Amino acid sequence: MKRQRHNAILDLVRSEEIASQEDLMRGLKSRHIDVSQSTLSRDIQALRLAKTGGVYTVVELEPGKASDESTRRIIREFLVDIDVAQNIVVVKTGAGHASTVSQALDEAGWPEAIGTIAGENTIFIAVRSEKDGKKLEHRIRELL
């Protein structure tokens, strides 16, 4: 049932402009799929859906393999500011988007980044040196 529900959610998001969880629930109901709001929230996170331009979109096509275009789109959409503090790169995002950006950065597999920690709108990226921090900052700014 979960796989069927996920496929239906992806189909709805790709074929219609879904602006809210309520819209998504109505679309699923029209396909005879009942889901609770909490399950739908977990599905949205598991499927890596994010709001861009006021509607849900699929953040990346293949989970675990971020494309350069997917990473670029996420950074352009959600990044607000970036700065380097010695061996930590600090990235600011819009409210609630740090997790999406953090995961995209992790999956990009850039050698400068050791790992990320995301809050609500702030990401700390650990790097080995200040030089790597500046290099990573430059790489990210190039995507803007």
C-alpha cells in the first residue's frame, strides 16, 4: 500500500499543481487512497518533496543520487546566505528548508564537505580546513 501511495503522490505532484497537503489528500482520495495528515507529512519527507514557486515538486529523481541540476535548483530556491568560520561553513536558508538543502549538499558528495548538521534554517558544514571552507563557499556561490 505504501508503494502504491508513494507512486500516486509522485504522479500527482508531477502532473498537477499541488499547493498544499490538503490538495494532495484530495488527489489521493480521488484515487481511492485514504491517508492521515501525519502519514502524508512523512510521505512528503520520504519522497523528498519541497515547495518551489508555491507548489510541491520532486527535489530529486533518484533518491541517494543528487544530480548537479537538482543541487543547483535546491540551492537557488532555498539558500539565503553563506559564510565561513574557520573550518565550518554556515549556510542560511528560508524557514524550514535547512534539511532539504543539507541533504542535497550531503548527496552532492563534494570532497570539501565532511558532513552537515541542519536546524530549521541554518546548516553547519564541517570541512577540514579554512581553505576547504572557502573552496566550498565558492562552489556553492557558483550555483546561485
